[in-house]
Amino acid sequence: MKRLLPLLMILFILSSCNLSILQVIDGKKADEDRNTFMIQEAFESPTSFSLLLVTDIHFDRHDNGVYYRNNQFFDWIQENQSDFPNLDTMICLGDITENSSTEEFNRYASFRNDLIKKTNIREILTIKGNHDIRPDTNHMADWKNIIRQPEYQAVAYKGISFYLLNTANRTLGKTQLKELQEATKQDPRPKIFFSHMPLYGKPSLVYFALQDNQEREEIISLLVRRRGMLFLAGHHHQGDVLYSFTPTTTEFILGAFHGRDSLFEQTKPRWYILDLDAEAKEIKIIRYQVEPDANKPSRKVMATLHVTL
């Protein structure tokens, strides 16, 4: 059975995706296309902030052992907002749906709207995962009309550039990669990359990561040469993988938002806070995990990273 697991994992990885022009925006209007590859606002020094991070929600997933703890998630945010006064943005790293159905995209949109109504979160950025591009669905139109986000984009946020990549097809593709090269070349800010597919993680995760070795090496080179501090990814539901390319350039893979208790997979529902302390030049990644029979999610600092700002 153990020998079959890697083969089974491969079967779960789907492809098929069309790439659009890299849309680099400023501020928080994610549906605004400025028809430019560069962030136009003036450079500003980085300031401290906190981000809420989730990945692999998989709305309407009904596989054996799958379960959700959305109520605990909302309760935690509402009870702990004062602990994160700078927390106003969430980024979701893909697989918001299970089968790319319109109903599933609408469920995510409702989830997103509830979060904005009930909490201090004011902006939610979303990237595509492989489950969000299923063939024989209306996923491209649903993404445009329901999610209302570019397929990939960059955002200037408190002195840091966020690059939200489209790796749903396990690749950036030539067009997106070329535009990423040009954009980062002219962007002086420190950078964080967000992706559904891991960049590398570690050798044992080869079936979960980007598959084009040359493309992967180029992205690592961009991170190292152009002030890339961190590469954040999902897809590997077990998650909680930390891998350093240099002392100041790191990849972290997040665990899934939904839980599962089965032979194939044992995970607990998780979400994360990325906390950047600009004065200390330090990033902390904090995991919150729903434990069985516990009143509150557990808290664990998964990484403390020293960065160059």
C-alpha cells in the first residue's frame, strides 16, 4: 500500500489552465486592470503588518473522513481580533472548490463576504488551485464573474510586494514567467510570493511541486536576486513544511483549511497568521489548528525568519 501512495497522489493532480496578462495593481482594488506590469505607487519603507492565510478549503468535498470547522474559525477571529490590530487582509492560496462548480464558487464568495461583514478583514485576495480549473466546467467565467480576481497579479502592501502566482496547472508558463521576470526586475521592494503549488519544499515532495526544473530554478533565482523573502504555498494538505534556499529566502507550505481523518490522509483544520515586525526585521508564521474536544484552536509558531527589508 505504501508503494502505491505516490502513484495515487499523482492521479489527484489535474491540469488545464489559460494564463492571462500579469496584472500588477496598487492599493486594494483587485478587479482593476491598469494594463501595466509595474506597481505605480511611490516606494515606501516597509511597516509592520499581519496577514491571515488559508489554503485548500475545498468547498463541497465529501471524500471519506473530510470535515470542516468553519464555526470555530469565525469564532476565533471574532474573539482574537484585538490581538492583531494590523490584521485587515486575508490571502487564500487556492483550491477554494472541489470540482470547480458554480455552486462551489458561490459558496466561497459567501464565505468571503461573511468574513468581511463579521470581522476586521477588509480585503481578501485569492489565487487559483488545480481543483479550481476542472475540465468541462464553467470555471473561467465563474472565476471572472464570482471571484472577480485576476488570474495572477501583484499588490503593493505596506512597503512589501505580494506576487500572487497562477500555478494551478503546475507551471507558470512562458508568458507569466516572462512577465514575472520583467516586473520583479523593476520592483525595488522586498517580495513575498504566493502560490498554490509548492516551489520545492523538500525532495520527498517532488510529486506535489512545480514540475519544470528550469522554471523552478528561475523562480528561485528571482527570489534570491530580487529581494524575495518568502515563497508561500499550499496543495500538500499535510503542510507545515519549511525549506530555506538561503538564510534570508525561505519556502513554507501551509496545511489545509479542512480536516480529514482517513487512511489516505490525516489532517486537522488549520489557518495561519503571517506577522511581519518591520523594526525587528522578522517574520513569524503562526499556525492555529482545531484539536479534537478542545474549546479553542491550538497555537504554534511554525517559523521565525530573519529578513532583509
